[in-house]
Amino acid sequence: MSLQKAKQEATAAQLTAVSVPDGAGWLTSLREDALKRVHTMGLPSRRDEYWKYTRPDTLAAADVTPAALFENDETPMFDEIDRLKVVFVDGVFDADASDDLAGENLTIERLVDVAKADIHWAKDLYGALELAGQTPVERPLAAYNTAMATDGVVIRVTGAVSRPVNLIHKHLDTTSDAILHHVVKVEEGASFTLLENGPAAARFNSVLEVDIADKAAFNHVRTQGRDHERRVATHLFTRLGEESAFKSFTLTANGVLTRNECVIELTGDNAIAHVAGACVGEGDFHHDDTVFITHDAVDCESRQVFKKVLRNGATGVFQGKILVKPDAQKTDGYQISQSLLLDEDSQFLAKPELEIYADDVACSHGSTTGAIDEEGLFYLRARGVPKDIATDLMTLAFLAEAVEEIEDEALADEILARLESWLERRRG
Amino acid sequence: MLEIKGLEVKLEDEDKQILKGVDLKVEAGKVHAIMGPNGSGKSTLSYVLSGRDGYEVTGGSATLEGEDLLELEAEERAAAGLFLAFQYPVEIPGVGNMTFLRTAVNAQRKARGEEELSAADFLKVIREKAKSLKIDADMLKRPVNVGFSGGEKKRNEILQMAMLEPKMCILDETDSGLDVDAMKLVSEGVNALRDEGRGFLVITHYQRLLDHIKPDVVHIMANGRIVKTGGPELALEVEKNGYADILAEIA
Ligand SMILES: Nc1ncnc2c1ncn2[C@@H]1O[C@H](COP(=O)(O)OP(=O)(O)OP(=O)(O)O)[C@@H](O)[C@H]1O
Ligand SMILES: [Mg+2]
């Protein structure tokens, strides 16, 4: 039996009793289509090339592996920033904890509410970028999300939005299984910042579709919570119009399993897309950044910067691809993925890929893995800086190169401070 | 201050003896100079004293004010008052010079049970000292030694020394790579630190530096040993005749 056939059968067996959430107007047919696609693709298997370095089992299984809650008394993320809070608890919208869903140059609605409307802009977008992102590489967990998501928000941005929207993902139930699907449409000339934070659930499947029109800008800064046992699969799909800009940064500290996929399509000339991430983890921490950027327009720039600090047996994965279509001349593509291994038990697996069909392009990629520079460490120690602090200083410097990708200084500083405190807490 | 007795050192990974019984005593308030041919072991001595990995001490001892240096971690030696101005200062990308120095100053203070310096006080002191070494604000902000010219790196070493106020300063070829004016600045920086309670060990190949930093004692090191000790005139002799005569004399 072929791998594909076996996958389909296993998927059919697992999903026999599964049907899409009902009572959801126009969403229902989109969901059903997506579920059919899942059956055709099959849920991801360990033998899939795209899942070579990360085991999808627990992300795709019928049952959730419980995850303990992380108790702390730290100030919440983004607390100092004036923002519109949208709170989900274990994947369910919490109206009481959220702000009014209203802002200048912005409409923001719950997915379940808009599904009942006969006419709605989100109708044409829900699942559309996800579907487009299934070629050339299949992403069944994202299709599953489109089929099964029970909550989420749809955001339409019509001008410059100065107050960011903050999706806050709380995790209070040790066995929660959350599936959220958000759609963002940034209209011509508009600009918007989306913040996300929190572990969300014991298991979290998230899809974010972002449609960026000509001359529009979308900024995204995300932190994924510190509950160590949580498992997360996220997909960010975006399509960029002419002269538009997309920037996304993710901080991950802890998490037994994280797979962050980012699928970017540059469809308008002179657009730029930057995606970056910093992660720190130890022990059974497993973190996978999978990025797929398609250049399908002239004079676009894409940039990927990923840094990982791994210790006590942690694993980091990076799969990053730049695909340059034949007409995408003057493409400027850059990709760097680096890991700092703080001991010999940790590992970093990287698969950088370039596939280029245009002739006038500048693409570069690099991947490095290494330990702390001994010369530098001695220099710091010779000046009286204790070894652990010296190691942290150099580790933070390493991570800072990814954090610097965040344009907003206050946000970048907050991310750096979180990383610093993560390192500090692990000092003897 | 610094007392080295019969110090023997080999490389950890290789069967190579580099120091073959070094005897040296630097008293508080004095400046000792070490000269000697390339590869004679001068830098090795400075590294072993400051606690760098990769060496094995096979004999002898080294103490700072009676305290066994060789037992201590590198950072503990620094806190005890030992300072090495590196022959080749190390670049540390991403770590700001200022952050680095403040961390170092406060780590040493903490280790000695002293109160940490406030950010404002630190800034005041460093600005003043940087100015006298002609180190501008930009250099203080930049990552440690990254993109610094050879001479800038050496001035940065002296700035660190001035900030840390160590008891025992070892300067390994701090003059190399310095232009005439920078040499004067650096020497002034060193001379400003000279006092009753502080010892200096200045490793150099050239009399030039010793014109500015006048040594009390000059040692000649060759093949892992101090082979001759004398007054300032010994440096002049080396300047004039090289090492041939001295080495022949002891052979
Ligand atoms: N890590 C090492 N591996 C191999 N050889 C080494 C190492 N460190 C020092 N040596 C050798 O030990 C000897 C002494 O070196 P050292 O750097 O101490 O000399 P030096 O007196 O400082 O010379 P210079 O005047 O050129 O700076 C040299 O022969 C050098 O090659
Ligand atoms: Mg030397």
C-alpha cells in the first residue's frame, strides 16, 4: 500500500465520527470542502518529507496530551502598550475579559457572528489563502483548522490603525484542545499591528490568514507562552499586493512541541516580507520554524532571520524555502538560520532551500550551528564577569540579531527583556 | 603583590612545555617590564596568570597578595585585583562596550562585597575616563572591540583597566599597533594609575613604551624562563644590541 493510501485510510479511520461544527451559515460549505481536502491529503505522518524533523503525531492525534499550566507572577505581555485586547480562554472567546471590539479604521468581529450574515467580506477570504498555500506543499493541519475552527476573529483594516489589536491566548484547562482561525484584511494604504501572546491550550491549532492590499502594511509580534508541556501548530498565510509590507516576529520560550509555519506569497511588485523568530528552550523542547516564501512579482524583498538557543537536549528545526517564479525579476531574498547549542546534547536541524526560475535575482541563505565562543567567554571572565552571566550576555547578543528585526523599539525591548529573564531564571 | 615561583606550564592538549620555571616578584608600587624574543612564553605567562583554559600547570606557584591565583576561576582572579590588557583584544559581537563594562565593574564589586555602582555614577566616571583616552561616545556604544582599529582596541583595554582599578596590571604588548599620539595617551592612562598600592607587569618589545612608562625592573624572558633581570638600562641594551649577547651570556 502506498504511503498516501495508508495515510488516507488512517485519516478516514480517525475522522469517521468527525463532522464540521454546525449552524454556521456560509462557513459550513467552506468547512466541508476543507474537511474533504483533509481526507484527500491525509493527516501528516512521520514519514512525510515535510515532517522529517518534527513528529506530527501528537498534533494530529484524536486525543490531546494534557499540559500542565505555567504559574507565574510576571506582568502580562504587552502590558505597557495601549492595545485592543481580544481574549480567548482555551480557545473560546471571552467577552468579559476582552475590550469592546471596536477601533478607529478597523472592524473586528467574531467568526461565529459573521458566519450568520448573508453578505460578508470574509466569505471570500476564509480558507482562501490557506487553500492557496497548499500548493506546492500540503499542509493538512491547516486545512483541518479551516474545517474545524470553532472560534476566531475577522479583522478589516481600512486606514492607519495606531492602537494594535492583541489576541491573548489563555490556557486554564490542562486538557484543552483549541482550534482558532483568524482572518485579517488590510485594505489599500492601511496599516495595522497585530500582537499575540499566550500558550492558548494544551494543544493549539491556529491559522491566521492575512490579505495585504497594495501599499498596505501589516506588523505582527507574537509570543507563544511559557507552559512547557503545551503543543502548538500555527500557520500564517499571507498574500502581499504592490508596495505592501509584511513583518512578523515570534518569540518562543519553552514548549514541548511547536511547529510554526509561515507561508508568504508576494504577488504585487515592490513588496517586502520579513519573518523572524527567536526561541529558547531546554530539555524536551522541540521547536520547528517552517517558512515558504514565493516571489511572484518584480522587485520584491524577502527576509528570514531565525535564531535558536538550545540546551539540555533541546531540538531546533528550521525549514526555509524561497521560491522565485520565472517573472519575479530583481528579487532580493535573504535567509539566515542560526542556532547556539549550549551543550552537546542539543541539536539543530536545518533545511534551507532556494528554488529560482528568474535570472536577475539576488538570493542568499546561510545556516550555522555553534557553541558559545570560548575566546569571548574568557575575555568577559577575565574582566570579572562570572561564567554564567558572561554566557547569558553572549547568548542574548546572539538572539538580539533576530529581535532587532522588530521595528517598534518598545516591542523589541520588551521581547529582549523576556529573553533576559528567561536566561536569568536558569542561572544557578 | 604578585609572586611567581618556579612556574612550569605545558599545553593541555599537546606535550609541549612552554614555561619552564618562571620566577618573578612584582612589588606594590613598582613597574616591572618583561622583554624577550617572540615565542619565549610572555603571553602564555599572562594567560596562565589570568586563568585561561588550555594550559596545565605542572609545577610552581603564583600568588597575588599571598592568595593562590592558580586555584581561582578567571573571574575570581579579576575580582581579586588582577587585570590583563590582552595582546589581542577579543571582539564580542552584540555585547555593547558600555553594558560589558558596567557588568564587569559591578560583578567585581559584588564579588568583593562592595555596593554596585548606579547607572548614573557609572556613566559619569566612564565618560570622564573615556575622554582622557580620546574614546568617543560612539565607541562606547558599539559592541566590544567589533570594528575597532588595532589602536582603538588597545585604548579600550586601558579604559577597562582605568574603570576596574585593579591592583595588579599586566599589559601584554599594549604598545603594538599604537601610533605615536596614542602611545602617549595610553602611557598617560597607565601612569595615572601608578600608585603605592598597585603593581605593573609590562610586556613589550620596544624601549619606546618604556620611555613613557618608566620601569623599575626589567626582565628578559627566553625559552620559558626569566634569564636576566636588571634595571631600566637592560631595556636600552636590548634596544641597541638585540638579544644575541644576553642569550650567549647565559648559554
Ligand atoms: N595553544 C597553543 N598551541 C600551540 N602552541 C602554543 C599555544 N600557545 C602557545 N604556544 C606556543 O608557545 C610558545 C610561547 O608563545 P607565547 O605566545 O607565550 O609567546 P610570546 O613570548 O608572547 O611571543 P610574542 O612576543 O610573539 O608575543 C610559542 O612557541 C607558541 O607557538
Ligand atoms: Mg605575546
